[in-house]
Amino acid sequence: MNNTRLAAVVLALGAASVTLTAPAASAAPAAHAPHSSRIPFTAATVTANDDGSYRLVWKAPGVRSVTVRAHGRVVARGGATGDVTVRGLPAADRQWFDFVPGRGGSLHLADRLVKLDGTVNFRDAGGYRTADGHWVKMGEIYRSDALDKLTAADVAKLRRLGIRADYDLRTASERASAPDVVPSGVTYHVADVLAGSTMTSTMPTTEEAAVRMMVDGEKFMVGGATARAAYASVFAGVADGSRHGLLYHCTAGKDRTGWSSAALLTALGVPRDTVMADYLASNTYRASANAATLAAMTPAQAKVYKPLLDVRAEYLNSGFDEVEDEYGSFGAYLKQGLGVDGGELRALERELLVG
């Protein structure tokens, strides 16, 4: 594989368990908790299994009972902690579950990954708890890898999911060679993060150089003028409730997209370890695609290019380090680097936080 092709490849990139069977029923409308209702859950996740079942896990200290509903019916009950597998739900684009505690606000959650034929890393940006006990809404903001391979069925699914705005973080050459396929009526925005960078002009020849390229790229995402303009555009869209559901994406959905999510979640008060876990999840969602890419290379080539396909804590940490070095604090980065003032930050919180 020659360097030109390699460059293209890089750019193209609890409690005891209980099983319940849910009765079939018509879909119920979404039930978000009001912002003023304190949510007692400290953890809650939905994970879709390959057999069509769903694993629901939660922790709600001090709560006597938790009821979980889907499609308007009770599908699980438990106490302050729960680990439940639900089977027999009717087919849906996304299975939504309402976690309703005996007291306090409820949570409206789904599996974070949205399965599409043409993507491997399309997922919900929400569903995380902030340090002060709020939760980031799901079903509002999405992150993804490239959208050029979406099928007609995928496009129909995105339309039903309510996607209204697409922020494309890729370079001009990426957009030209693999233009987005999106539903009609979706507003398309170019937010080219790397337009002012030369990071992809010369491919690395050693593993160490590849790691350095990724670290330097992360730093540019914080300090580069075009990167700041691109992320300012994304933040403005997120703060505008009329643009939800909004999605932002690059090619692999891991680096430029990864910083976009990391910055957004940090701005909303999500703890750093949770932000890091969301960032590193791209390694899981992209595992098969990355393995196939590396399998097409010689072992020597694969050793050099694997760092370009990975996400690593070192990369994201270099971005946060750059924030401290250049701005002194994350709040200063938001205000001085992205132009996100107090009013816009409060708008973000009003639009995206519950509890």
C-alpha cells in the first residue's frame, strides 16, 4: 500500500441479573423529566444486545423503587440498583426506556449507538450525568463518522429520528471525494476544523511520529484559528434549540468529532473521566473497521499507522493541556476561543440538561 493510499485510508477513517419479557404495545411519546425535578440516578445505561434484548442498569441511592417503562408499558421494576435484561419489545428505530424512580425526576434513555448500514460510529452525544447531578438529554445531539455511505434505509431512519442540521467537520478534499448523504430538509453546514492545518500533508514514517501527529492535531483543534471557528459554529448550533436534532461528524468520527463532544460535555459539566470514556468508545465502535484497514497493510506499515486509527487518552489529554496552556481554564477557552459567553452557556444548559 503506497503513501497516497495510506493517507486516504487514514482520512477515511451491578446487581443480580433479571430477564423480563415485555408485552407488545404502541409507542408512547417521549417523557423528559422537567428541568426543575431533581434526578436521583447516579448511573443509568441502556445497552442493545445482538439477540434483540436490552440490558438496563441503574443506580439511584436512597430510592426505594424504580419502574422502567417502554412503549407505554412497565417492562422492569427494581430498587435502588438494578441490572435487568428486557426481551420481546416490538421493533423500533431506537428503543426508548423511561426510568421512573419512586421520588424525583425520571430519565428517558436509549442505547447510545444508532445502528445504520452506512456508519459504524453514529451515536447519541447525551445520556451522561454532570458533576452536579443533572443529565444531558438524549435524542437531541448526535456525533458520527462519515455519512457518504448511508443507504436509503439509513436516510429514512435519520428523517424519522428528527435530524435537522448536519455540521461537517471535514476538509474540502474529504467533502469532495465523499459528499454527505443526508435527508432532504436537513440544513448542511461546513465547519472545516483542519482547513488551516498541514497535519495531513506529510504522512509519518515511524510509530513515534504518528503519535506526535495525533497529539499535534489535537492541539490544533484547540488553538488553530479554523478549528476555533468551526467549533464556535457547532456550539452556536447546539445552543439554538430550533436546530435539534443536530449532528456533527468528520470521517472516522473520533478526532475532530471527539473534541467537539469533549468540549460540549465539559461545558455542560460532565466529569473528565466520563468525557474520556465517551472519547475512547470510538475504539470499540470502530474496532472491526480499524482491524480491516490494518489487515490490508504490511506489519511494518500497520505499526506506523495504528496510532492514526486509534483514539488514546494521550491525544485527548493533549487537547485539555493546550486549553490550560493557551487560555488558563476551560471557561476562558469557551469565552475567548469559541466566543461562548455566559448567555450562550446558559442556553446550552437550558436546551440540553434535565434534573
